[in-house]
Amino acid sequence: DVQLQASGGGLVEPGGALRLSCATSGFTFRDYTISWFRQAPGKEREWVSATRHGGGSVTHYADSVKGRFTISRDYAKNTVYLQMNSLKPEDTGTYYCARGRPPLGSIASGGSYTYWGQGTLVTVSS
């Protein structure tokens, strides 16, 4: 079975850092793009970042997190990480990892992903 397990959320003060993990199983890890999305209370789901399929190191970021967040893959552990630095209150939300093979023009579309993790809550507050 395909599984994605997100973890690492928590409460952090503005300016702090967290590292989220998305542990995957049940599929060939290098063959799929893994993205992080987030959803704040009362708001629509928002794409955050992606690490592309194909075994390389191509990554993409939403403008709102560029320069603060870093996505990476550990091929030995079939795990994707999202290092989040300089966190802001507006980064608060439930973060989900998702698996797909979207064309580049659809990488930020939730409909391009067929499997989703259960979500991990990030709260940025003083």
C-alpha cells in the first residue's frame, strides 16, 4: 500500500524553525514528485514546495516561503524533509505531503496528486 506519513509539527515562536518529515512507503520513491501543501484555518489549501521525480534534485517553492524553507529527499530512507526557518505567524496551518507526477505547469495543483499524508499541525505564535 502507498503510504505517506507526515510528522514534525508543533508550536514555535516567530523567527523559529521546524523540520517536517514525510516518510513514504509502497512505491518507487524516485519515480514521484513529492509536494508539501498547507491549510490554515478558514483558508484554502496552498501549495508550499515540491521535490521533482526522476532522481535528481530539482525543487520548487512558493514565493511566500522562498529563501526560508528548504525541501530535500533522503533516498536511503524514502523520506522528504521540509526545513522551515524564520517562521512567521502566517506559516501556521496543517501541513500535508502528497505524491504525484504533475507536469511542471500543474505542480501547485492539488488535483495533480493522488496520495496524501495525514497532516501535521504547525503553529507559529508567541
